[in-house]
Amino acid sequence: MQLKECIGLRPEKSERVTEAQGMKAHFVNLVWHLAYPVVGIWAAGGTMSILGGVILCQVNAMVFLKMWSFVQACWWARDKRRHLAAAAVDSGVSNGPANGPANGPANGPANGPANGPANGPANGPANGPANGPANGPANGPANGHANGVAVHDSQWAALPARPTEYPDNLTVANMAYFTVAPTLCYEMDYPRNPSINWRRVAVRGPMLAVVFLLHMSMAQQWLIPSYTAVLTPLANGEWLVVAERLCKIAIPNNLVWLVFFYELFHVNMILVSELTRFADRRSYDSWWDSEDMDVFWRRWNLPVHHWCIRHLYLPLLRMGWSRSAAKWATFVFSGVFHEYLVSPPTRMFRVYAFLGMLAQVPLGNLSGWVSKRLGPRWGNAVVWFSICVGQPLSVLLYVRDYVVAYDGPEALAVIGSSAFN
């Protein structure tokens, strides 16, 4: 948790700063979280490894998304208070903006844990899927059963007897919990299990270490030699050899990727959820049988998907954007962050990851068309073809440019050591 966020809680809670001043401070803070890793990596030069740079950028990208969610949720809560106050004045009841139970069900337990964007009359019916528990994951991961989300030990998970309301949420403890909670969407209360299952922690902790070592070993002993084997024929223009070895790269590349997926989403997320007593343990859905790329991106990474729907896609729709424009904007935003995790750590600016994310929109349309015309199995085949070929091709472009940038173009012709030779 950042010290400056904690320092800013008391002035915001006491309303000693205007909303405009607070939003300017939040904007500076968000830019800072994205900028200082880039500056630090470039200043460190070769003393920081690529893996260290990726971890630094990934952590700060996560903090950026969490702080964005916190700022927007508090803004929605203030907007709700203003509308409640205006409604009270219009009805001739001088209750003020925050009168607790006197305001009726809008402030009561019926609002559930969110107390934020999806609740209250300020957002109105235009919120679409963000309103009401029956509308899927847009409500954020904290809503548990209401979203159809499987929750471990859900029969024991509980919310506070009295839901937290703004500005009572502006405490160091609340911010600290949100900082470590395995979610990107801020809620004032989360369903939590009453205790930590230490047996599960004892299993997941060593499992995380073993899977991480397996991930690193496979990458160093199998994946990197496979990529270096393509550089020499690529420099010599032997395109048939390049195509053949690119297909061979797909096997180690996707195995390493699957191990990474298991490590991050199945082992790490459950371990953190257990340590924080976070009741929602579902961080992914069955993406492997997705009938098109749109379904894949909705299932592959649920925390990021919930964040994009709640804080980007639905707000753009409420602003009058079309669904197509909002979808493009969401993938542009995602592409920027994918590139943020690659270009600064390698200390070279490229746009391959960004363009790869933009390509997901027409690819989603193509796979959707195939799924409707030929059946979901063929649509799923397009999804897996994109994964098996698109990822290795993108990584190969970065490997080639990295070798050229730091060893010179002539190095491509001499790096021929390969697992295939």
C-alpha cells in the first residue's frame, strides 16, 4: 500500500479538499504509478533483468487499476449521496445526504456489499448489466452467488451486519485490505470467510514454489533455445524453415504458457484468497472450450474482465458510445497495458503486443462467424489456432528485435545453437 494514498484518506474523509482538487491529485498519483517503473528501468540499464522489469511493471499496473477502481467507486458514492440529498429536498424531507436508515432501502442492506457504482438511483436503469445481481460479472467479484460465481466455503462467507457506506470506508484498514485482496474492483465490503484454512495454505505455498521453478526451468531449458533456433534461418530468409520451426515453437511456448496460467490463476490466486479470507475464489472460467475469441477474453482473466466491464465498457456505453466503439476502446486500453508489460522491461519500444490485442477484435468477429456457420467446435479451433500461432509469432518478433538492438544485426546469423540441430 502506498503511503501517499493513506495520507490522502483523512483530507478526503473530512472533505477539506474539493472534488476537483481531489481528482487532480488522483490523476497525478495514477500517472506516477505508470511512469516511475519506466524511468527506473531505463535508469537501471542492464543491472535490472527483464523478469525484474516485468514484475515491477506488472505490480504497478495492478496498483494503477486498483486505484482507478477506488477513485471511481468513491466518486459514484458521492454522486449517490448528492442525488439522495436532492431527492430528500424535493420530497420536503430535510434529512441531508447521509442519514442512514431514514433514507429507506437505498441506504440499507438491500444494496449489498457494493454501495458503489451498481447501486443507488444515481446510475439509473441506463447501467444495464451493472445493475442487479442477475446480470453477470459486471457487478465485480465481491458479489459472490449473485453473479453466479462459484465461491469456496460460500456457506460460511459473510458480509458485515451493517454495510460500510461512504465516507466510512476511507480508512487505512479498508485500503490495506483492498491493496492485498485478489481483485481489481473496489467494494466497500467483501464476502469473507471467518477463518484461514491453514492446511490449504500449507499445500498451496510449496506448490507455488514448485510450479514457479518448473515454469522458469521450462522457459530457460526449452523455450529460449527454441526461439534462438529460428533467428539464423530468419536472418537468411529461409522462410520454409522459419515456418517449420515456428510450428515447433508452438509446443514449448504453449506448455510454458499453460504452466504460467496454472501458477498465477489456480495456485497463487487461491493462496492469496485464503490468506486474506477472500470468499470469491474464481479467477478464471472454462476458456479452453470458448467458441470464439470474445468468449475467450471474457473467461480467461476474470479479475481484469470484471474491471474492464465495470470501469471502462459500461461507463462508455452510459456516455453514449456504441457497443462497437466501446469494445474497440476496451481492447485499445488492454493493448496499451500489454505493451507496457513488454516494452519497458526490454528497454525498447515496440507495438507488437499492442497490435496483437487490436487484432483480437476482427479475430473475434471471424471466430464468431465461424462458430455460427460451422459450429462451436470450429470456432474453438480458431481460438486455439490463434493461441498456438499468434503467441509464438509475437514473442519471436520481440526476440529478434532484442537481439538486433543489443547484439547487432550480424548476431542473427551466428546465433544458431538450437534444440533442433
